[in-house]
Amino acid sequence: MHVDQNDDPSTELDARERAMVDFEREWWRFEGRKEDQIRVRFDQSPSSYYRALQTLIDLDAASGYDPLTVKRLRRQRDQRRRVRIEGRRADPGSR
């Protein structure tokens, strides 16, 4: 049975959340530093933005909205965690 996301408002992203996912998909196209763009577009510090983004990408609704961008962001987050835990390897291809 297919459940339409529109039937449950809790599964939808609000306009700000959609804007954050959209921004992550295409921020590199805009002029200036990403941190400066975050301050102007979202009226918050980059650290607050990134904390909110990490929570956002764990939502099923975010993955439903833009699966490729969310998957990339999750992969990048997981890679940063691994580096923090394991440290950098001399040869990234080694195990």
C-alpha cells in the first residue's frame, strides 16, 4: 500500500528545511565563501546551521525530498566521523 507523504504533515519538510537542502545541493554555484552565504541566506552562524543540517539529513522527509544530496551529506558526515575515530591513514586505500 502506497502512503502519500502529503497525508502526514509530520513527514514533510518546511520551507527553511527545503531551502537548506537546496542550498547544500548548489551552494558552490554562488559567489563568495559558503560561510558568508549561510549567514546571509539563513541569518545564523555557520556552526548553528551545520548542527541543524546534521539533524535535518537524518529525517526520512529530507531523503524523500532530495535523496542524492542527503545521501552525499550523510556519506561525508560518516567519513568525517571515521577520520576522527580512526585517524587518517597514510595510505587511504589500505585497510
